[in-house]
Amino acid sequence: MLYPKNKESSLSADLFKNPTSEYRATPFWAWNGELKSDLLEKQIESLKEMGFGGFHMHVRVGLSTPYLSDEFMKCVSDCVNKAKKENMYAWLYDEDRWPSGFAGGLNTKKEENRQKFIKFTKIPYNDDYLVLKCDKDIATNDVPQSKYSLLQCFDIIFDANKKMVSYEVIDIYDRPNGEKWFAYLETAKNSPYYGGYTYCDTLKKSTIEDFIEITHEKYKSVVGDEFGKTVSAIFCD
């Protein structure tokens, strides 16, 4: 799809001397301020004058136009139309910076879509009254800022070299024969980088389906008629 001339029996010498747009560079074009269609279209003209065959509309730190807003999408549409007039390619970029998946925070507004991890620790959190009731002399961790839950308690026996010999799941009230360890499921802390929320849970199918609906389907609704034509593809980072 990207290189239809490759289907021909041979490529002409003239094509090497003056490549068509699909054989020219398409740089990352940083969108890192307030977006204005007239300025963007002038920049596209400059890209063509410099010999580029297209561009990637790449959101970067500093964007002040709300990501995926109507204003943002109008600029995308205007740039695609301008690229079409200039016989260039307009590549989409599917995230507010990177990595793909959190949709600038729009996907992880939903708590269930937020990144999670398991923490193993000998030190329980200090609001776990069951642990404190069982082990009044045990040191405690501060409570995490984000959501968490206790998954299991373990009785783990180590040898002299701290190599695990055995383990078993025990009740939180039980005294261990070896060392008592705790497994917590935690949600990542909110961050300004992720739109005030977190990165997404990439292991959860419904989370990625939400990301596609928020981002890819939004692009399709605005410039979908040019998919596979002026819009060659969507860059996923």
C-alpha cells in the first residue's frame, strides 16, 4: 500500500532522480504549542519546498491546544487536506507524546484502565489493621497515594544464602515459620505527564479497546476517507 510502484517490473531512473512523495522522507513534525491551521499549512509548504514527501503530526511537550478536541481535530483535518493538495502524505500519531495507550489521560480517567503492578514486601502498609493486630511489633510502610489491595500473605523460608527454599500461602493472622511477606496489587500514581492520570493497563483487552475507540476511531471519523491514501498509516509509539 505504501509503495505501489514496487508492483511494477522495474523502477525507472527518473524515479530515482526525482522520487515521488512515497519515496521521500516524512519527518516527525513537532506539535508543541498552540495550533493554528494557517500557520500549519505554511509549514507544510516549507516541508515540501525542502523536499519532504510528507510528515508525521507528532504531539510533543508544550501542546496547548487540548488533545483530540474539536479544535485539535480541525487542525488535523486541515493538514490532511493541505497534504492532499500538495501531493504529500499526512501520517497520524496516536498519542499525546508517548507511549501509546493512555490517550493523553482520556483513557485512564477510568480507574480500571490505569496501570497496575504487584509489590512484594516484608513491611505491610500501616492502615492494615489485621496485620497490626497480628504483629504489633512489625514495622509498617506508609499508605500509597493510589489505590491498592492486599492479595496474599506468604510464609517464606530462605537458606543461609538468602535463596528461597520453600513458601506457602498463610492467613494474615498466622505466625510464619520463616519470614512473612505481603503481596499488594497497586495502581500507579497519577502523573502530569499522563494528563494527570497514569499510563494504561496494557494487559487488559478492554483498556486497549477503549484506547482505540478514543483515538483511532476519532481520527477515522474526521479523516477516515483518506485512510490508505493521503493518510498512509498511524504511527504507534
